[in-house]
Amino acid sequence: MLRLALLAVAVVATPAVALPAAPAPLTVIELFQSQGCSSCPPANANVNALIADRPDILALSFAVTYWDQLGWKDGFATPANTQRQWDYARGLGHAQVWTPQVVINGRRDITGTQAQPLAKLIAATPRPAGPVATLNGGKLVIGKGDMPRTAADVWLVRYDPRTVEVAIKAGENNGRKLPHRNIVRQLTRLGGWSGLPASFDVAAAPPGLSTAVLVQLPRGGAILAAARG
């Protein structure tokens, strides 16, 4: 009986094994801007500062096309970026698009030209609360979560993490040299997510580009989850 009692005490005294904590959700910051827009450099600088100072933030810069006919063509601008901003305009209840615009987690937006109001809105905006998404070894895995009313889109984002200096030779920013970072170069829909675990094969990124994935309600809806490789 004594040996059994000692064994019971030993079992009770065994410390619990700590499970690894789930990674904290990334806050997704999307800047819509153009090299032809004289109001964009301050917002660009504020978002670049977030990239440097906040590892909990995934900041992406989308160059739009509608400034291209006004004196300077932005070499990073794509119709897909402009379409994405229009999707947000509809999702956020705006009748028009403009630059600069910073969208936070697909939920709220601000011009982003002033650092303090931008920081306050980031702090006040709920983080993505959807499934856990991990991107590793060419495989994207999305866990189980609450089933959305409409299947969420799974977006593959390729972006350039370097700081790229561009000399502007015409338009509103003529004569300036503008630093760009995390410029989105490719945006591809991988498929959908409806609440059940799912996995996707992700090809290696082109040289010089990094990879991120967004799980997002359609037509400019809220971002449910994000991951970067």
C-alpha cells in the first residue's frame, strides 16, 4: 500500500508539458499609392517605418494605375492592384478610390499621411480572428475555423522586401527620389476556404521576392488570417 501511495504522489507531482502557443495573428496593412501622387510619400514613409519597427505587422504596398496618365507612369502599378482597391471601396462603403489609402485588416481605412492617427487606428482595429494559417516548405495549411457565410478567398502575394529607390522624372513628384518597400508584384487567388482544414501547394517565390498568404472574405471583406513565408 505504501508503494502505491508513493506512486500516486509521483504521478500527481509530474509537471504538465507546455504546448507551444499558437502564433499571434498578423495585422495586415495595405497601402494603395502611386509614384505620381504628391500626397503619397508621407504615407509611404509611415508604412515603411511600420515594416521596420513592428514584426507583428505584415505591410504591403500596392501601386495603382489611375495616376499613370497624369505625367508619370508608375512601373510597379498593375490593374490587379487597382481592382483590389476598388473591391475595398465597395466593401468599406466608399463611392470612389483615392491615394494614399491605408487599409487595416480589410476592416478600416485612413489616408496614413500622419503617423499618430495611423497608429491609433491600427491599435483600435481588431486583428484577424480566423483560422491558423502556416506557410512552410512549399505548403500552405489552413486550420479549422468558424464557417463564413460565403467561402473566403485565399490569396497568394509575392512582394519585394527590399527598399527600392526610384527617381521620379515627371509628374507631381518630379525630381524626387522615393523609397519603396514590400511592393506587391504578384497577386494570385489560390482557391477558397469554407471553415474546414485545407492545404495548398505553393511554388517557390521568384528570385528576390517574398511570399505572404491572406485568407479574406470576398469582394473587399475582412481578412480572417494571414501568414508569411
